[in-house]
Amino acid sequence: MNEVRPSSVLLRIEGMTCEGCVRAVREALGRVPGVQGIEVGLEGGKIGWARLRMPAPLDPASLAEAVEEAGFTLRAVIPAEAE
């Protein structure tokens, strides 16, 4: 995967169903160096989202690893300008 440029991104996350999932994802992403301003929510069904602010480029693999360690699957990383 290519680096994610600075600013903000939207993550699409599969497998989230409750507020406990939201907390788990928020905590996992909060441990990724360089991630700031985390917002996490549910979209319905088993899909969740996270919006992150980052002051410097970040490797999406580190985001995917954090999401997977929390027990979920990262399906998409969408740059803010593409939302």
C-alpha cells in the first residue's frame, strides 16, 4: 500500500456492531504513532467508520494492523478530498 498523505482519511471497517466495537477501534487506532483526532462510529449492519487526522504521511498497513488487532477488517482508506 502507498503512504497516506497528511490531512485526514476515512476508514471503512467491517465487523463492527456495537459501542464496544467503537471503543476497541478507537483505542487501537489511538496507539498508532502519528494518528490524531480520532472519530469512530457505526454505519449500520456490520460496517463502521473512523475519521483520522494525521500531521504526516502514514503507511496504511499500520492502520490495517491496528484494526485487525482489535478484531475487525479494514476495507478501505479514503482520502478526505475523495469523500
